[in-house]
Amino acid sequence: MTLVESIDTARNALEMRGITKIYTVADDVVVALDHVDLTVASDEIVALVGPSGSGKTTLCSIAGGLLSPTDGSVVVAGKEISDYSGRQLTEFRRDSVGFVFQTVNLIPFLTARENLLVVDEIGRRLGRVARDRADQLLEELGLADRAANLPAQLSGGQKQRVAIGRALMNDPSLVLFDEPTSALDSNLGDQVVHLIRNEMKARGTAAIIVTHDDRITHYADRTVHIEDGRIAK
Amino acid sequence: MFLALHEMSRARVRFGMLIGAVGLLVFLILTQQAIEGGLITGFVGALRQQSAPVLVYSVDGQRTLQGSVINPGLEAKIRGVNGVAQAGWIGQSTFTVRVGGATESDAALIGYQHPGLGDPSRLSAGRRPVGPAEAVGSAADFAIGSKVRIVASGPAAPTAPVFTVVGLAKDAQIQVTPTLFVPWAGYEAAVKAANPDATIVLPSVIAVRPVPGVADTELVDRINAASADADALTRAQAASDTPGVAQVQQSFQLIFLLYGLVVPLVTGLFFLIITFQKAAALTLLRAIGARSSALVRSLLIQVVLVVGGGIVIGIALFAPLTLVSLGAITIRFDPGAVLFWSVGLLVLGVASALVAARRVLAIDPLEATTGGGGL
């Protein structure tokens, strides 16, 4: 790696090179990702668009350390994670990335505030600093008055905002959003995506938003199309 | 602790009901354990409390005091066994008595020939008899100063002995009957008053003490080898081999075994069900970086809190019960038994949660991307 490449790697939130993911189901071999290259700059928002089964979620899962590639290199915030063990990946997810999933995003028996604090509880345990950060995030997300509410007492939009807050709790380099508006109506979906953009840009945090929703692409800095496990040129 | 305690605080009814159920089971176990102890003590407490280290029955007596009679010939053989330091008579019969001015009731009399060889080892109150009309009574049934009159009919009635209770011994009943330990002369007088035709009062068993250097079990073997009609037993054997004792213990052990299965089954199934119910939440936690070990630890903390809470409730319910008696049976708070069951149930509870723990360890964080959380 040259000096220029090293500096670029440090600047980029994500660099994926030649990522291949192959599943073997019974005797069938399924190529979910085929030599994918993807770079996301440190404050860039990328919309990842593609039909069902195209490999979007697999790509996101590998970027977030939920899955290891069969082949290729994954560098997140300067850390090469493609060879990480299961335990190292767990720590990586805890410390370096944020997730907002499509459906289940909150722990039902924890309040909104506790759903943010759980990130600290399973991680660094900063105590008061974490509590202050959770309160600040809830304030910024317009949820200060809902901090003591359980998820069942929140609307769909409020739940997504809490999930965004939780994804930002560990001050990640990269946040991965998987269909964040799929369960919301168009008006609420717009609000949430607007919020995502504002929060990411305010923090200089990179994000990948996996979506079917064309409206989201307007909020992204760049749109990447994926089809049959390959990035469309 | 964070996850374990917050989940429990948000599902108080669910966890409270489980803690209550475990508490009731613990209460039942401790109560039945105490009833078993009280029952056995009521049956053979006097044998455990008496001071003779070896008791020799006649084989025909089937190891019961009332059924055994030692004739002079057998007694001579026992006394002649090498290793016998001291031997004395012990007799036992049940009489109709009147305590004070109360109505008639039954009482067992145990007569002993020599102090220190058949009388109670320890007194809980009072002193030992110094004359034939004095007695040590079972503490649950008599009070110091109680007058116990043997009820006799016919010409012997006016001369029937009256015993004054001068000492008390705990756990000293025989056959779940109020029991008096009296000197042999007093016992003989009681037997003759109840049965005026009796010309001679034979002992039920011979109490034996070995010479120094000879173990109780060794002396038992020598006596049994000396006569085919002798059935020598150590004090502990005499108590445990009394007909019915082993059967009672086996019945209770079967009940305890069932409890030992029910408690872990209840807790194990409960935690397995809630692990399935919160599978999506556990998957999410794994996806955002929680270690499997942290989630298992949280599960085990809940198990310990539930079983521990149940044990505390069970003990709290059981303790007041030990202040009363169930008829002639004394329910006693036995710290050893409480500790045994507390530790045992805690271990069984944790072991029962291992199935749920395995499920937690099997969670694939990738399932979070599909909204699953299939375990």
C-alpha cells in the first residue's frame, strides 16, 4: 500500500475490495456477492439500491461485521476486518459501527433512554458520560419527553428515531441502515430520512442506506446499484 | 445486571408468579422434610436419645422394643461375651395413664436398670431421677412437676405407681407416644400394677457398653456370633432398623425426588419459553455487539434471583410453622436441611437453565437483518 493509498484508507469510512460471498446450500453453490468493490468516504451517505436477492443486505452485513466474506478485503475506519474472529467481529460491531435494521430495532422491555444506554452497558461502560450522551441524543432527535417510554408506547417514527439514536450511541465511523422507511408512511419516511441526513452530516459520519425507496436516493450523496451480486457500473 | 434487572422490573407479574411458585415448592419441601424428621423422631427418638451404645434384642422381637423379650439364658450369654464392660436391662411397655387431673391417655414407659445405660443421654430441663417414683419425660408432652399415675384396675389400683416428672428430654418419644424414662424398680412396679398376675418382669432388650478399645460395631458382631437368638444393634442401627422407619424414609425420598424434578422443570421451562419469546431482542443485542457470554450471564442472574427469591419466600413461610406442633409431631427448623435444599435447588435451577443458555449461545446475529431471531 502506497502512502497516498494509506491516507485514502484513513479518510474512508469503508473500503471493500473484491468482496465475494458464496453460500453452499446442500449441494448448490450460491454466489451472493461477486467481486464487489465499494468505497464510502468518511462523511458520505450512500444509497444502496437493488432488487430483492441482489445482495444488498449481504453487502451491508459484511460491511457491518455481521458476516465474513468468502474472499476480499474489508476495511472500516482503517481496520481490516475480513479476517476477524467471531469475538473480534462482536467487539467491532459494538465499538465501530451503528445499525438500524428493517424491523426489530428496540429491546421491548427497555425504555427509549435505556435502549440507548444498553450500547454502553454491553460496551465501554462510561457511566455518566454515556447517560449524558443518551440524553443529548434524545434531545436532538426530539425524544426528550419520550425518554421514559417503552417501545410499545412509541409511534413508528419515534421508534425509528430511537433506533437512530442507539446507532449513534457508540460514536460510530459508519452507520448501516437497512430499509429504514419500509414500515413508515411516505410523510413519516421523509421525516426520518431527513433526520438521518442531518444527523450524519452534523457528525461527519458515513452511512449506507439499503433501500427500495427511490425518494431516499435524493437524500444520499451517491447511489450505488447492485444486481445479481455485482455493483452496476 | 442491567438487562437482567430491567427485564425483571418490567415483567414483575411474570417473574413474581414464578418466584411465588418456587417459594411455595420450597415451602412444601422444607415442611415435608420437617414432617419426615418429626415423624421419624416421634417413632424412634427415644432410641436415639437413650445412652446405651449397643442394644441387644431377641431375634423373635423383630427389632421392636415391645416385641422383644430377653430370657435369663440369653441374658447370661450376652453378659458373657468378651468385650462387654457393662450390661443392664431395658424394658418398654405402653400404659394407660392419667397426667394430673386430666383424662386418661397412653404413655410409654422405658425402664432402665443402670443410669447411663438406657436413660436419656441429655436433658433439656430438670434433673435425673433419684428414686423409683421419679421420671424423665419427653419434653413435647410433659412438664417438670407433672404427676403421672398408672391407671390400673382391680386390687392393684390403690398401689399403682405415680411418677413425678423431674427432668425433660427433647426428641425422646417412642412410637409417637408421650414417653417416660423411669428407673427399673418404678418400671417393674408399673408393669405389675397393670398386670397383677405377672410374677417376673423380663427386660425387652439388654443395654451393653463395650470395654475401652472395643468398637460398638465390633461388640455387636461378637454378641451376634455368640448366640443365634441375639440381635445386637448399635444405637443408630436400632433407630434406623426399627420396622417402618426405612419405609417412611423411602416414601419421603420419593416425594423429594419428585420435587427435585419439578423445581428445575418449572424454572427451566419458564426460562426456555421467555428465551424464545425474546429471541428477536436477543438477536438484536448480539447484532449490536453484545457478547453471548454477557447474555448468558444475564439469564443466569435471573435464574439465581428467581430461585433465590423463591427460597427466601419458602423459608419465610416455613419458619413460623416450626413454632407449632402438628399433634404429637414436632416440626423443627433444621438449618442444615434448609441449607442443603437452598444450595441444591439453586444448583438444579441453574442447571435447568442450561438448555435456555444453549439457545442463547446459538443465536446468529445475522438474523437481525431479516427481522428474525430464530433460535
